[in-house]
Amino acid sequence: MRRRCPWGAPSAVPPDGTAPFFLVAERSIPGLIIVDGKGQCFVNEAAPYHEFVDAMYAHREKT
């Protein structure tokens, strides 16, 4: 079975609702913790992009 693999990159929407931005260099900052809107960790920040994006989609489906 062929796995569907969406193209994507980790991104964030600022609290003020302005345009989302990609988390590229930010992921390399030592001590960075990425959380959802409720402040919960849901992914290893050091994961490869495709695993990170898969985790974002999976987490969104759970909430």
C-alpha cells in the first residue's frame, strides 16, 4: 500500500492572527519547545520535517 505523504513544513500562527510563518531556523534554537494552542507538547522538536508534519496532523485530528 502506498502511503500518502503531504508536503508541509512546521508553521505557527501568531496570537494576533497575522500570517503564519514557517519554523525553519527556530527549530535549531537550543531548548526550544513546541506546543499546541493549549500549551501541550506533542512532538519531538528535533524530528525530521516529514515526521514533524505527520505529528502535527495526527495531533490535530485528536483534538
